[in-house]
Amino acid sequence: MPLGVYIHIPFCLKRCPYCSFFSVASLDRTLFTRYRDALIYEIEHFPTSVEIDTIYFGGGTPSIFPVEFLSDILSAVSTRFKLLPGAEITLEANPHTLDERSLRLLLSSGFNRISIGAQSFSDRVLSLLGRVHSADEAEESFLMAREAGFDNISLDIIYGIQAQTTDELLLTLDKLVSLSPEHISTYALTLEDGCVSGLCPASSEKSCGMYHRIVRCLVDAGYSHYEVSNFAREGFFSRHNLKYWNQEEYIGFGASASSYFSGRRWRNSASIENYIAGCPPVVDILSKEKIKDEFFLLRLRKTDGFSTNEFEQFFGEDIADFLAIPRIQELAGSGYLAFEDGRLFIPGEHLFVSDEIIVEVASSFFP
Ligand code: SF4
């Protein structure tokens, strides 16, 4: 099965107060050049050439990296690996960092999907989030990408902010539907330690209400709700992210990037200087229990869950025995799990609490 390649570009214009991704605020061209060279070195020295059919440039904000550098990195990947025709090649981008020239160059370099971090179409919400772009700039970036020729665009939005009003959410949903991107990701604001810089997550009840409004609005607009937080037009599911949710293998390059290849997992240094200096990655040793937990954790995030075949191949056990576990029967009896057409999944009305359901499922299977 072809693999996915992930490239981490750990630079942003400014750090957002709620962000947990590894990145630093920098526009230092010298540092960018050294980082590009280190990335290309890592790619060229990967020991095996395998078939790949997705490449994902994430961050950070990859769109603040010079387009020529992104193109150099993409060339290095397609030289080192067997890039299959029709591969999905995504660049994460932020409004404010795209222009017509860069979009045209990205397309001609081979990028065919762009994921824009719009986050909201309300200026007040963008300011609460500490974002540097405006709602108009988010819309302009989308229209510019469309005009340049991108026919696979994803927009990200954030909801579940304590000070966010229902009207502000509805304004964002209206704009999303009118722009009609091929893919939409929606994330509830979560913060480890309560509030930061005056930004607080909404109560679980408020977030749940917003989540269900989003689902209803996007499904009514013709999107498939295919993962807890993701929606797409038919044929535009994120092929790269589906690899993670299906526990398929991937190779990550760049500072802090993780890999899962040949049954091994490792993680690169989350220090840009250490990464450039060539510090070796840390090998992650996952217990069998953790890997089994992941089966439920990842696959039950998808709205179609997992099939009988997937379960039986992975665990080597009959799914009937699993379905007969009293706690699983209780969850199914209460509507938190459904088993239809040979697939086990969490019904849409309970996806907002999927994390809690998954913990229950995993702990009843491995008590
Ligand atoms: S721009 Fe994105 S990656 Fe950078 S700090 Fe903000 S949320 Fe994080």
C-alpha cells in the first residue's frame, strides 16, 4: 500500500496563544535556508525508496516559507520516493501569506490541494483568537486560490470559544457554505490550562450545541461528515489524514515530525537547531496495548468506524465475541455504538463525546 509523506515547516508569522503545534515566530531567511537544506538532507538520506501517494506540508505555516524552497523540498521527495500519478499534495496556508504569484508557482510545482486556516469569518472572533488576518483576507485568499486554479481547497474553522456568539458562528457557516470549498475541518477550542491571554474555551454544553449546528448546516449543504471534525464533498476526503485514521504507515520529515514505518515509530527533535545539527530521532516504543487502543481511538473517529474484517485481521479475534462483551452491549443499547452492514461506528448524534465512548470501548476490551 502506498505511504504518505509529511513535511513539517515550523515557522509562523506570530504564535497564536491557543496553539499546541511545534513552531516558532520567524521570517529569518538564513534560518529558512538552513532548515530547507536540513530537510533535503534528511529526505535524500532516507534508507528506502517506497511508493507514496500523498504528501502533506504542515506546520507551523508552510506558506510563509519561500515558494522556491517548498518546490525544492517537493522535488527532493519525488526524487527519493516513487511518487504515484494522481498523488494528493497538500500545503497548509494562512490568509495573509498567499498571493497570486505564489499560488501559481505552487500549482506549477505540483501542489494540488491547499488547506487554508481561515478559522472564522468574524473579525471579532479572529481577534479573540489572536490571529493576524481579517475575515476579508480569509475570503480573498480562498478566492485567489480558486482563481489560480486550485480545485481542491480545504478551509479550517475554530468554534467553542467562550465569548463567541451563535450569530458569529452562523456568519462563519454562511460564508463557508457560500464559498463552497471541497473540504472543511472544524475544531473545538481546547486549552490545557483553562484560559490564555483572555481566550477561554466554551463550556462543554455550549460547544456541543455549536458542534451540532455545524454538522446540520454542512450536511444540509451537501457535505459528507466523514470524521468527527471533517467534512468533504464526495471524492474530496483528505487522503493523507485517512492514512492516520486507518493506522497506515507514513514518513515524517522535519523538526518534531513523527514517522511510522516498517512497524517502527520515531519522532524527530522538536528543536530547530538540534534538528539542523542532525540530532537523531527518538524511537517511540508503543506497547501492544497502546497499539490496540489506537485501533479504536483512530478508527472510531471516522463516521463509518471499522469493518468486521478490519477488526478480525487486526486482533485475530471473532468480532461476535467483542460485540458480546456486556459493556459493549450496554453502549450499543444506549445508542452510543451502532453495528450495521458489518461496520461498528459511533452514530452522528454522539460523535461530540466520541473520546469518552472510545475510552469505554477500549477499556471494556482490555480491562
Ligand atoms: S499560525 Fe497555526 S501553527 Fe502557527 S501558531 Fe497559529 S495556530 Fe499555531
